[in-house]
Amino acid sequence: MKKIFNMDNPFWTAMGRVFDIFVLNCLWLLCCVPVFTIGPATTALFYGMFGILRGDGGYPSKDFFKSFKQNFKQGLQLGIPLTLIGAFLVLDMYLCYHTGRGIYTFFLFFFAVLFVVWLAVTLYTFPLLSKFERTNRQILIWAFTLCIKNFSRTLYMFFALILCLWLIHLLPGLIFILPAYFAETCTAIQLTILEEYLPPVIEEDEYGESTEDFKEEEIIPPDDDMKWLL
């Protein structure tokens, strides 16, 4: 019985992680309600996921709001334009698809390619913003560089996103958990890319709080990546 109710039991550890992911998902949905705050909310979601997966975070809800406040301005500056661009491309593809053939088929393909590029860059933009202190231009160029250099990982994230959207379409209630699991998948993939840029995991103090600096300002990309940022 002691083993069953031991909080270090793998079952309770797994349940605790599911609960943390659920909390982050609900906070993300709540902060996305105004729409224009999607950027800061998504950045905060990824910051919380980095803390969970690396084991260097505190309470997920506290990490979420800490990042949301810290990155609010820059998250808006990146989130609003990216959201508008994505909506514009989706609308154009919809109109081209329903308008007819001929030249509209070409434009449908053209906008579809642009949408894929936009999506790939967006998938890297907010995780980078959550962990690194960079200008908007540097973040976007670095995101574009990473999505090209890690094409297979980017493709895997595409499939994960499609699966997530399909499942939510089948069962709308999954929106309260699947977006965070998708973010967890993306974070796990991107950790294999960004781990070399991040400082070693620092143990928590006696109060259970991480002593890690909020932003890894001293960590810079290698020279071959950094030249894209100049």
C-alpha cells in the first residue's frame, strides 16, 4: 500500500505530468481568447514545456505567467503579424480552391507553398522566443534556418500538427489537452536541436524553485548559424 500511495510511484509521476500539461493547455486557451495575445500565450506555453521536459522549471502555472509577462511585448510583435499572414494565406487558398481552374490552380499551389514556409517558421519562432533573448529579426531568421537545416524534424512536427487537428475535429473536447501535447512533442523535438545552445540543467533549491536564469542571453548559436543573424 505504501508503494501505491508513494508520490514517487511512476503512476503518480505520470499523472502529475498529465495534470501539468492540462493546466498549461487551459492557461494557453484562456490567454488566447483575445486572439491578439496568441503570440505571448504560445511563447509561455513552450517555456512551460521546456521546464517540464528539461526538469529545470518550477510550477508550470508560475512559469507560464512569468514567461507571458516577460515576453508579452515581443510576443505581440511577432504573434500579430504571423497570425495575420497565416489567416491571409488560408483565405487565399480557400478562395483559389473555390473560384475555379486555370490560373487559380497556380495561385493555389503558390499560396500553399508560402503557407508551408510560414508554418515551418512559426513552429520554431515561439520556442526560440521563450528561451533566448534576440531581436524579432534574429528570431525569425534563426527559425527559418533551423526549419531548413532540420527538415526531417520539421516534417515530423507537420504530421503531429495534422494528427492533432484531425483528432480535435473528430472530438472537439480534445482541444483542452491536445494542443499542449502537440507543444510537448515540438518541444521534445526541438530540444534535440537546441540543447547545445542551452545551459546545463540546474538543480532546484530547497523551496522547489529553479535557479536557472530566465533567459539564456549568454548562449549564442554556433558561427554557421550566427552568420544568418547578422
